[in-house]
Amino acid sequence: MTGGSSGIGRALARKLALRGFDLGLIARGEDRLAETEAALAAEVPGARVEWIAADVGDETAARAASHALIGRLGIPSWVVFNAGIARPGLFVEQPLSDHVDQMRTNYFGALTLAHELAPKMAAVGRGRMVFVSSGAAFFGIYGYGAYAPSKFAMRGLAEVLRVELAASGIEVTLAYPPDTDTPQLAAEALTKPAATKEITGGGGLWTADRIAEDILRGAERGRFLVTPGVQMRLLAHAHSLLAPALRAWQVRVARRQEKLFRKG
């Protein structure tokens, strides 16, 4: 699993450990990985947790971490692609490096490891890949010019792998979690434009534990799409029809916020 030391990823790791899985975790923060291992050992006696501190956006580091974990644990039966960063901001103001960083971590991190692991899992003839995307992959959201494309790309990859890997016995699940109470969401608030806060603020706030359970339950049932909540389900099935109205609404919100900013 990537990004398994915090937020949804840590909740997924915990639930997989409770289900009896041996865990191989890849994340950047060595301290948080060690804390996650200790917490899981205390709650799930006998749980096996192996981890590598690495940046999945670095292809060489990601492949090396994968090789090391396979050496310790064998070829995985499940792979969860959860590593992600989000730094909202206005397109004309954000540096190009913000776009590159989010694409590297959110999309290329998943792509690299999927490309590394798919042949090995296919040789075994079984497995499941779980991609944790975002509601930002359904339609363009004001303020997510750097983040949304990375999740659109992940969505496209999962759609392709769903059909290409089926004959190899590898199933694919694509999850669209709504806003979840995690350190990542708190970090987003630091750069999120006022219009973006208003546009994204109506979907409620979910716990990481609840999202993790929904994702795993859906994957265990062989579902391709996991869409927690009414809002995500509606977007999953009708985003193309809703897109014109959503665009018009966002433009109105942005214009109103701009007027308020000028008055202030």
C-alpha cells in the first residue's frame, strides 16, 4: 500500500491488518510509518507490518521499495494506491512545480507501481488493485487545476486496467472518497481559495475509518466503483449530465467571492 501512514491510508492498513493481511507500506515519512507499525502491533497482535520510507513520485525509489517489499512478503494479493497530495490554488497564481508535484505523486506514483506489479500478479493469476481517487476526477472544480488532472489520470488508468487485466485474474477497484477528516484535508485548507471552500463545502465530512470500511467492503464484493455517500454516487453516474449546471454554479460562486474580496 502507498500512503499507508496517515489518513485514509492508515485506516485502510488497520482494517486490512484486522482482516489478517500481512502489510507492506510505502510512504515518505519514516516516523509516521514507525508509529503506524507500533499502533497496529498494539491493536492487532501478530500483525506483520513491513515498510519502506520512499517517495512514490520518484520512479527509481518506488521500484526499489516494491522490490524490497516483495523480497520480504512475496507478490501481493492486494495493492492499494492511496498516496496523494493536494495543494489547491488558482491556476494563474500557482507555480508549475505544484502541478508537477501533484501529478508525480498522485498519478505517476500509482502508475509506476501498477506497471511494476501487474506482470508479477498476472503470473500468479490473481489479485486486486485498489485506486483511491477523488470526487475531483468527475468534473473540473475551481481551484483544483493542479490536483484534479492527476485524479482524472488515475481514473483513466483504472478504467483501462479494469479491462486489460481481467483475463489475468486481476480485479480493479476505483474509489471516490468525499471530503474526509484527515491531515491532508487540513493542509488543503491553507491554500484553498474562498470560492473553492464554498463549492466543496456542501458534501459533509466523513471519517477516515468509515471511508476505509466502504472501500474495502466494495473491493471484497468485487465492485469496480466505490462511491461513499449520495453525492459521490450521483456524480459517478450522472456527472456528464450535471457538468453544465455545475460549471454555471461555480462561475456564479467565483464571481460573488471576487466581488466580496474587492469590497474587503
